[in-house]
Amino acid sequence: MSIEAKLAELGLTLPEPLAPVAAYVPVVIAGGMAHVSGQISLVDGQLLKGRLGDDLGLDDGVRAAQACGLMILAQLKAALGSLDRVERVVKLGAFVNSTADFTDQPKVANGASELMVAVFGEAGKHARSAVGVPTLPLGVAVEIDAVVAIRAA
């Protein structure tokens, strides 16, 4: 089954890839790997802003992380032409805008991690970091970057 078909089966639609907000590119391909810049939490066309443990709860964070994962897929599709070129999701780095006493960053990051496994199966299982930070660009709740092994075109 193609990845496009798998997304449809899961009822998922990829968003339009966001343009960079500063001096970087969304994806760099080098040595058979796609390095995806940090993608921020955009839900239903709106930035999901706030801090976990303050004005946002765990469910908000999971939803924000899933949105970041969908944007990672959108950026990969734009860069690669097809998500079928993804060989393996190697690593995700999750940054969670959270209070000092919020300790569920791994549960938040699962929003993106579980998405990758749902879409790519075994090839979606990856290494990961989940880090709490005091603020993120534009005040968003979550930012996630990715390293993905790709097949030649």
C-alpha cells in the first residue's frame, strides 16, 4: 500500500507545507538522509500556542505534536515528491513549551511518534528526544524536527 493510500485509510490529510519563518530551508537532503527543520504546531490552520502545565493540558500537547508530525510529512512530500521514498524514520527531536514542573514531554512527543508508526509501520519506529523548554518560536506549544533515511528517486 502506498503511503498516500495509508494516510487516506487513516483519515489524515497533509497540510500545505509552511514556508520558513527565518534564514533556513525546510528540508536538506544529504547522504541518503532528509533532515527536516523543526516544524511548529499548526492545528486547523491556526498556531497552537501556549505552555503545557500552564494554559495547555496533555491532550493539547499530543494534538500539537501530531500536527507537527503531519507538517514533517508534508515537508518531506514536497522535498521528495513522494512519501514512498521514505525508507526509515531515524530520529525525532521534540521540544515542548512547558512549565518547570511539567514532566510529560515524552507523552506529548508520542503524538508525533505514534503517527510515524501508524503511517510507516516498522519503518516509522525511531530514536527520539523529548525536551521541555521555557518558550518556542511564535509562542507555539510544540516544535519537532526529524531525520529520515530515504530511497534514491
